[in-house]
Amino acid sequence: MDKLSADQRHKNMAAIHSKDTKPEMIVRKGLWNRGFRYRLNSPRLPGHPDLVLKKYRTCIFVNGCFWHGHNVEVRSEKGGVKSSECCKIPNSNQKFWVAKIKRNQERDIETQKQLAEMGWHCITIWECELKPSKREQTLKSLAFTLNKIWLEEHAIIGEPYPKLEEEEFGLMAAEEQI
Ligand SMILES: [Zn+2]
């Protein structure tokens, strides 16, 4: 009996764990299938972004709605809080949860600020945006956003002859050196 229940416990824990990582797997698979390549959990960047797309200068965070307080408004230090559709703050121990979620929200803002200062774009994908009914649309707009970022980074939007501009730039730099 004991052994069985230990096995069962292990299975339950494994199930919980894989459930936790599922949203990230959806994003990974969705991007990979669309031809995007990335690195995972870059330890050298602030906040260890879940996915890093160097070519797009973009970090992607896949956030759990509860832990990161999606759409939750913290009204006061005393714990006044408005839960959201996807982040229901428990009534018991509310002060504890509010403080924890608020800390995570603040950390997320700080991390993204640091990354922006380093020249990275940040995209946050929320767990609730990956529900089966919304998943395809979310992945589609993610791919769209990444392509838009790439075009902007390479200044191709509204520039019919980017190559010419580069040459002009080179000439100007050469003149300045003389
Ligand atoms: Zn959400």
C-alpha cells in the first residue's frame, strides 16, 4: 500500500510539474514550427528570459497568470486587491498572496526595464492567451510581432532601397575621417 501511494504521489507530482511547463512548451513548439530559432533560459540576461531570439533582439517571457498577477490591481499596501478573470487571489491568507504577487509584478517590470536598456525587446505571453481557443491567434500575432521587430531593427519599413542608404552612410563616414 505504502509503495503504491508513493508511486501515485510521484506520478501526481510529475503531472503537476509538466502542467506547469506546458504553456512554455506551446510557445516553443509554435515558434519552432514557424521557423523561429531560440535559446532557452539565458542565464546571462536579467530575469533569465524563457526564450531568447538573438536575431530579433527579443526576449520572451511565458508567464503564469496567477504568479505574475495578470490584470490584477493591487490597490493598497494593506492588501486591497482586485482579482482578475485568470488570477483569483485566495481569500484566506490574502495579505501573503498579495505581497507575493506584487513583488513578482515589480520584479517583472524591473527586469524588462533592464533588458530594454540593454537594447532587447521584451514580449510577455500569458498562460490564459494559450488556452486552446486563443492559442493559434496568440502564436500568429507573436510571429507577426517578431517579424515587425526584425523589419524595424533593419530599418526596411518605408525604405525601398536600404542598400543605397547603407552606401551613403559609408561614404559619409569616410569623408568625416579625412
Ligand atoms: Zn491571464
